[in-house]
Amino acid sequence: MREAELREWMARHGQSLHARGYAPGTSGNISARLDFGILITPTNSCLGRIDPGRISKVAPDGRVLAGDSPSKEAFLHLAMYAERPDAKAIVHLHSTHCVAVSCLCHENADDVLPPITAYYVMKIGKLPLIPYFAPGDRDLAEAVRAKAAKHHAVLLANHGPVVAGKSLDDAVYAIEELEETAKLFLLLHGRSTRFLDGAQIVDLEKRFPS
Ligand SMILES: [Zn+2]
């Protein structure tokens, strides 16, 4: 996709995510990889009202090349791109149900959501929890970097999810699947639940290799 088209689609996805309550206030950010650097939504901007022409362009080392000041969380995106050469886009949200799951105490921080549905297994798989750091803290970016080579989706404790995709659509649809799974997980809490078993997960991985 050409840069102008990417900018347009980032704004459209932002509007859609905001309209459906996935990105309240000025929370959340969307980025896309360019041949050199990335495009990322500006700091303190509402995803519902992104001006495609003002989206920030940032070099791989974090230097601002053009556009408005980038999101404070740009370093988190850059760390994930550096570890995942096939990632073409990243979406980060403060979506309610994922944030709720990120605040729970988890016995296994390597994978904090159970395999509730086939689509969750196919689009996300495993979801490690990254310890809490203040937004914009460079240590947060380093903690994400440590997990990013093996995981295209991570959950930041008391904060929200970060999901990389092979395209912008791919990243958006995967984070939506994750948010809905977090909602299901909370709805099912306290009920006797049948999750997918190990054999069913292996079967899905064979049928739909990522
Ligand atoms: Zn955030």
C-alpha cells in the first residue's frame, strides 16, 4: 500500500475503533511500517478524528521526520517492529475488557487468556503479560522488545493490548478479536467453562498456519 493510502486507512480504522468504543478519549494509537521508519498517530489525538495529512512520520531511531508530534508510545511500536520484520502495522488500545484483564492477578503471566474460541487461537494464540511501567517509559519498550520476537500480541499490565499484523487490516481485526475474547473471558468468569483442548489447538495450528 502506498503511503497516502496507508494514512487514509489509518484514519478510517481509527474512526471505526473510536466509534465502537474501543478507543475512548485520546487513548490508543495506530502505526504502519514504511520502507524507512513508520507512520504513527500523533500524541494526544483522538483516534476518531485523525487527519491523514498530520499523521507523524518517525525514523527507526525515534527521530521525528514529519507531521505532528508522535504518540508517546512510539518507542513501544518501534521496539516491536525491530523484533518482527514481517510486521507491517501495530495497534495499541486501552479497550475496556482488555484493560480489565490486564489488571487481574494472573498465575501464568506467559499466557493470560484461555483458548475460548478457534478464532482467538488463530488470530492471537498466546498472550503474555508485560509488567507495569508508566506510559512512555523506555523500559516498557524494552520489556515489549523482550517478548516481541515470539509474540505478535502482548498485554501491558494495568494498561492495554499491543498487536502487530502482516497488514493494517490484519492488526486491527486481531486486536478486535482479542478485545471480544477478553469480554467473553470476563462474562464466563466463575462459570464452569469448556476451553479448547491441546489436541484441538494443534489441529487449528495445522489447518491455519500463521
Ligand atoms: Zn497506552
